Amino acid sequence: MKTIIPSLLALSLVAAFSAHAVTPKDTLVIAQSTDDADSFDPAQGFELTTVQSFTNIYQRLVQSDPQNPTDLKPTLATSWQPGSDNRSLTFELRKDATFASGNPLRPEDVIFSLGRVVKLNLDPSFILTQLGWNKDNVDSFLKKVDDQHVQISWNANVSPAYVLSLLSAPVSSIIDEKTAQANAKNGDFGHAWLGTHSAGSGPYQIRKVVLHEAVLLTANPSSPAGAPKLKNILIKNVPEPAARRLLLEQGDVDIARNLGADQIAALKGKAGVKTDAIPMASLYYIQFNVGKDPVLKNPALWEAARYLFDYKGIADNLLKGQFEVHQTFLPKGFSGALNETPYSYDPEKARAILKKAGLTNVSFTLSTSNQPPYLDIAQALQGSFAKGGVKVEVQPGLSSEVSTRVKAHQFEATLNAWGADYFDPNTNAASFAYNPEDGSKTIAYRSDWHIPELSKQTLAATAEADSNKRAELYQAMQREVLKNSPYVIGLQARNLVALRDNLKGYVQGINPDMVYYAQVSK
């Protein structure tokens, strides 16, 4: 059972570090919503707040270069060697690397960290179980070679390059086994304790977490990554974007995250503030349920819909720069991503396509979340489709209700968003271009779209070891899905962030975990 810390403690933490309109010189103060955070254990944390923290608290064997995310750099490993059968990797561990506790990094820590993810079997575990691991066999795939080397093997038909991508995900963070096990209860591998504590080697460590109220990180000077420039990071839960904007404008916080377009517009030109729109690996798209109705299954409707999505009008006018036009299933910034946008809003062309196919009086119900920006986009689509002669009935609902209907195939069309689970092209290909007919709950499965050839291509791409050839495979799949699929992918989100202009060294990348605090100064 988690210990409940009184709200008074959270308030005292916030007050101690932000009592004045100028934040402390040694502390980075951040305003964002932290209501999503349930656990800071990398084996469970899969929400925005937690994954944004993991890169600063923990390290992995390999991690993306902040300046070039597609380039994986050795982190707690210094080198690696694939096995002759391409079913294993042997890592040499960094000498003299220690955790925040002072305990040295050992092969046992790697084995413990990866194995516990599979054995706990929480939400992010699927990232590693793709390798053919389960709670009964995972120990046989993780082997200590000697005091400086560990071997990781798998039986799935995937390449070492793909495995390296999975090992760079937050769920693959390396935990100090001795510290975690010292705090374990009932064989939970330290899971309950790690929900509000840390046992990593990153530049920061958890000093105090009050879930849904405040997170306080403090420097780990002995980190193999080097000591961070600031002593503390305080993340304050401020649910309302307008309140976050006001705190930043007044100087009460250094960073305000996840602002809306209106807040960014209000901050532009304000003294002491700078704004940024960072591309995110989050795509917004229409999805048709092709098993629901013959009209929805007709490729002519899919093609016409591509000309009835008012891409620029929504991105530039309605959402004021919060999104950019993007029409392929790999987000901009991913290896192999295509940035081709061959479709534009053309109602007359859409009418001609439907007429040629003999489709008249076309109508469908579009299910979507009742929260912005989903409902705003859906209502704009209702208007743009009407000009092409297609009637769209918008059916808003709670996000959980919409998700349940889509998973159960109880929808005609939906406006939804998809975010990357890890930084590899397969994270999206395995949803948009994969339906293995085995009950896997992919986006293609939920559309009832049967694609044996694309599914084979998706599997082949994970098995391809040559990075250039692999990128070409994903590009070919994207072109096929772009041209002929029951999806209309229209927008890629941008993360709207505002900072005090005295901050230097803040880096944020395309994936949620790519938030780097270590080099921030002010």
C-alpha cells in the first residue's frame, strides 16, 4: 500500500522553492499538470510526467543523442557486439559507473532491471516482451559473462538494431538492484517503494514525490553523466494552462509546459519570456471501421476523405500553430519518416471521386473525445466534409468511452491521436500497417482492415539489420498506407512550451522521454 503524504507537505515543498516572484538560482521550477502520474517506477510509469522524468533520474545501456535522436549513443554500456546468429548482444559496461547510492554498476543490475519489467508485467512491459520474453523464460535470456560484460539474447525474429532501440526506451532504465531489493515487499522487486523513490544513475534523483501535487528532484553529483548544473528541479502540479502561463509571466516558474495556442499567443512579446513549439511524435487521424458498412469499406470514400480534410485551415487557423500538416504514419523526426503531403483540401475533387464510384448521400458518425483539441477538430471536419457533399455527425464522449467503443469495433469512424511508445519506426508501423489476425489490438485490427502483405512487410522491417534498407522498407509501407488505407492522417502535434529567457541549455526532443535538464543553467 502506498503511503499517503498530506497535501500540507506538498504545499511546503512548493512554498520553500517558489516563495518569491524570482525562482532560486539553484532550482529549476516547472509548471505543468502532473495529474497523470501514478508511479515513478520505470516498469510502470508510462505517462507524460513520469517518462519526462526518467531520462534525468535513470540511464539506459544506450540512449538517443539529444541533438540527433536517431543516433544511439553508449551510456551505461561502452560498446556492444552482436552474436553470430543475430539473436544476442553482448555489452561491455562502463567502468567505475555508480548509482546515486554509491553502489557500483554490475551485470546483475542489468539482469535485474530488464527481468523485473517482464515479471511485473505492467503497461510498458510489452516493449520488451516483443523479444519473446515472458516471466517464465526471461532469466534464460539474460546472462552475466563476467564482471564487466552482460549478454542479452532473444528468440523473436528481430535484428540487433531493433533490440537496441527497445533497450533505449525508458522501460529499459537500469536500476540499482541492491537498493531496490532492500526496499522490496512481498517479492515486488521494490516496485511499491520505487513508485515515489529512485534508484538510478542519472544526473538527478528523487528527493520527494507527492503524487499529483509536486515532484522534487535533487542533483546526483556522482552520475556517470556528470554533475548537473542546477541543484534542484521542482515540478509543480498546475492543472490549468492559463494558470501556468500566468505563473511564468510573473516569474514564479521557469518553464510552463503543455500550453495551448491561446496561452502562447498571450505570451509572445512579453518581457522575460520566450516560447517554442516542439514537434511531438503524436499524430491525429480519421479512422474508418471498414467492417461496419460497405460504404465505409469503399476505397473511393477513403480517397475522397483525403481531399475533405482541411489540413492547413485546421493547423494554421483553428489551432494556431499547435499542429503541423503531416500525412504519413511515421512522425517527422523518426528514422524513415516521409514528410510528403500530396493531399490538400479540395471539395470539388472529392465530389468527383465519390460520383465516379457511385457513392451518393454519404454520411457517417465520427466518434471523438469531448476534450480539446479533438472536438474542435471534429467540428471543423464536419464543416469541411459538408462542402464535399458528405454528412458527418460528430459523436463526442469521454475519452475512455470512445476508446472502449473503438476497441470493440462499435464505431463508424473516429478522430483519434496516436503517440509513439518508443523511439523506433516499428512503434507506429506495428499499429497502422499490421494486423496479424491473432487478436493483436492494433489500429488496423480496430478498423477491421485485413492486410496480410503489409503485415509481412512490418515483420520484415524489424528483422532487417541494415539501417538504410530498413528505412526504405518503412518508406514503402508509408506510401502504400498514404495512398490506400482507411486512415486519413492529417496532423502532427507540437508541444507548446514557454520559458523564462534567462534559461540556457534546456533540450526537449520529439519523444516524451526526451527531456533533458542536466545542462540547464540560469
